[in-house]
Amino acid sequence: MEKNVVAKSNKKLIAILLVAIIAVVGVYFVFLKKNSSPKSIFTKAINKEYEKFMDAFEVDEKKLDKAVVVDQKIDFDIDIDKSIIGADGKKMIDELNKLGLSVTTAFDSKKSEGIFDLAATYDKKDLIALALYLTENKGYVELKNLFDKYIEVDMDSSELLNVSSTASFDKKDAKYLVKSVKDNLLDSLEEKQFKKSTEKIDVNGKETKLSKITLGLSEKDANQLAIKFIKNVKEDKKFIKIMAKQLDMKESDLKEMLNQSVKSLEENKDLSTEDILFISVYAKGNNPIGFGLEAEDAEFRIIEDNKNKSTLTVKSGEVEIPFVIEKVEKGNTTEYKVSVDFQGLKASISLKSEEIKKDKEYKLTFTIKAMDMIDVKITDEVEVEFKDKLDMPEFKNTVKAENISEEDSNKIMAKLSENETIMEFVKALGSM
């Protein structure tokens, strides 16, 4: 009797387990199908790039309330073959190599204050120095060693510093707007708009079969996409609130403006249904590793070979040029390099960043090389500092730009002519 009960219990348990296994397998295949559909792979690729974009703009929140001061020392070392630029061009490059620049850029967005200070040397001797100071509604120019007064000019520094006087752009608001635009654009797309194919492409030196997910857009498609997108964001209350604040508009006025945009788009008739733009995602399995863009006779494609290397292919007609994009990290140095080797032409552009002092001092080196004919090297020593406030002058001795007298102008010209370095520089330029 007990054996029968146990047997029945075991059968019941086995039956339950079988049902559970079938259910799990069924859910897995539904999930797999859903996540391997063309739109889901396309969406995954966009979300992947979105995360990279947002990570690149992550900053210390506490520093946003500080004034920022950036000091730079820039030097040139340029060599371009005379056959390319001629004798006069060669002389000009030689003179440029003698220049050195010291630049200070500072701004305090909360106070709408800013400083742009430039000092130049020529052949390691002082050439000229000047500064522009920005206050809330005025600017002051300082001609160092040339004029003993600040030259006052009317200007709105909030515009130059890209600071709104009526609304502050909160970091969380900015994140929400970007995410909302991304999500609403993706939601506006339909599965039927995507096509899936396969293509053999060189990935890290090996021919690899990749899935190609393509979104084709005609004039009519683009019009419908815009309508759907605007309707979607119009229903997003938080989006409307933030945008109205940034545009200094009433929420009702912004909604009405969007309604009018939809109405205008809906009135578009006789739009072509022929695809004119193709946006593609390349995937290895369900993992996106590249993007493509095609329009008329031009095609751009970028494929990620590995974490630190990608290949950008530019195609026009029968001509196809591959560019290799690399990121090389070694200790405190990071280098980004783009190189090309096409029909015997070898060229490269690179930007190397060396962190001298964490989050404060850097050395940037920008280089361009092409065969043995172009060798450009520009070094930029950068120091970044966050301060409670900017060191602004008191501007006691000032004169409006329009009120500078002829006597003052003559004094400035006399000072210029007394500067031997300036005269030497002018003479060198005049001899070309």
C-alpha cells in the first residue's frame, strides 16, 4: 500500500518536473526568439552605444559648482616637404615652429564670468600678451605691456559661456532628455521595417560571417517616424517639463508647438516610398559589433575587431578605403590612433594623453604622419584646476572701446614698434 502511494507520488512529482522543464524551455525559446529578432539586436546596439556615450560624460557632481581654470602650453614641431607647400610655405612653417603659446581659459558659469588669456613667444622671446575678461554683461580687453587701461566692450557673457540666465541645466535633466529621445526613437520603429541578412566581413584579420540588420528609410518612412516620435515625447510629462524649462516656454505653448509640427508633417503628401537611407547593425550571433550607413553611392561601415581596435571602411563606387582605429593604454598614457594604408599611401593621425598628476595635469601630443612628406607634432601641456572663484581684476582704470583717443592709439602703436620681438616676427613674415 505504502509502495503504491510512494510510486504515485513519484509519478506526480516527475509529471510536475516535466511540465516545469517544458515551461522553462518554452520561455527560454520565446525569450531567445524575442532577443534575436532584428529590432531587438538593433535596439541592443543603440543601447550599447548610448551607455558608452553617457559614461564618457560622467563628471564629479561637486566640481560642477566650481569655477574651472585650464592652463595650456602649446608648442609646434612641423615638417612638410617643400614639394607640397612650396618655398614660401616652408618658410612659414619654419616661423610657426618658433612660436610658443600659453593659454588660460577659465569660466564660472554660476556667476557668468570668464577669462581668456593668451601669451605668445617667438624664438623663446616674449611676443605679445593679451586677455579678455567676461563679466555678466560686459567684457574687458587687456593689452599687456601695450596699454595701461582695460578696454571696455558691451557683450553678454552668458551667451559666450553658453549659460542660460533663465534656467539651469541640471545633470539629471540632461540625462533624462537624452534617454527619452533614444527610447522614443526606438519605440517609434516597427519590426517590419528591419531586414536581416548575412555578410562576410574581415574582423581582426579573419573573414567572419556576420548578421546584418538593416533599417531602410524612405521619405515617407522618415516622415512617419518623425510624427510618431513627436507624439511619443508629447505624452512624456517629464520631458515636456524639462524642455519647457530649458526653452523658457510654458508647457502648454511647447505642446502646441509640437502639435503644429505633427500637423505640418501629416500634410506632407506624395512622399517617395523608395528607401534612400540604410542604417545597419552588424552582429556576431546576437552581439552587435558594428554599424553601417549607406546613401546613394556612398557607404560607411565601422566594425569592432576587439575591445581596443576597430576598422572604419569608406566606400564610394568601386573604391573602398579601410581606416584602422586603435586605442593603446600603457600606464598613465592613452593613445588614440587612426591609420590608413591604401594603394601605397600610408598615413596616420594620433592623439596621446599622458596623465602627469591625477585629474589635474596632462600632456597631450597630436601627430600627423604621411609617407616621408608630412610630419606634424603639436604638444599641449594642460593643467586643470577647480576653484571657488575666479581671480578677476577690479577694472578701475577702464575706457570704452569707442572712446579710445587718437593719442592712446598712437601710444599703443609706439609700444608695438618698440617691441623688438614683434618687429623681428613681422620682418620674417614680410620676407615670404
